[in-house]
Amino acid sequence: MSVDVYLVFDGNCKEAVEFYADVFRTEKPKIMTFGDTPPHPDHPLPEEAKKLVMHTRLSIDGTNVMFSDNFPGMPFIEGNNVTLAIVNKDSENLKSWFEQLSVDGKVTMPLQETFWSKLYGQVTDKFGIHWQLNLESDEMNSF
């Protein structure tokens, strides 16, 4: 298991990740935009979100660094645009960690199934640290 860094940008993620790929001489990143995601009838995607980066990653000197753009309408504050991401194959561990991190913290997204994972959630712990917990899957590893 590793804990990975997740960097969030305010609309310029594609530019940033391509810059970092050049700087660190990594493979060209595979980029999934919000517009690439399956439509949800109860939550139509705003037009301004469609070209923004939902997820991409680079391997920088052996470390997995993930990137995305902030979703339109969500507050963006420099300094709060870094989260720690735990990707793990054990759903019971994820549930336990999520529950413990939630005590006196704030759940941003409850643990739930998404189109990329059987189990994913976001929580800010009582110390103000932002966490993403994600059940590892083959689909997720393709990005």
C-alpha cells in the first residue's frame, strides 16, 4: 500500500500535468475529462466542466502523483488543493480507515460505488487533512 499525493488545479490541470511530464521526462499522461465520464440523469454536467481534467497521473521518480481540476462551483483555495489518496485492495481496511478519519472530521463524499470503483469516498479529518480512499481496480489503473 502507498499513500499518494493528489493535486487539484483551478482549470489549468492539463497544462500543469503536461509541464510536469516534460520536466520529469515521464510518459505522456492519459487524461480523463469530466466530459469523458458516463452521464448521470440526476446530475447533468455543466458545459464548462466537460473539458476539465477529472483524473490523470504521473509516475515521478517512482512516486505516483495524481491530478485533477476543481469542479466548477466548488471552492478552490490554494493550499487546500492537496489531498492524500489511499488506493487499496482491501475494502474492510478502507471502511475502517474512513470511519476513523471521519470521527470529528467532515465527510465530503460518503464511501460509495462510482463508475471507476466499487468503493470510493472523501473525508477531511479533524486536523484539516483531506483524504481520498479508493478500492483498487483494473479500470482505475488504466489512467
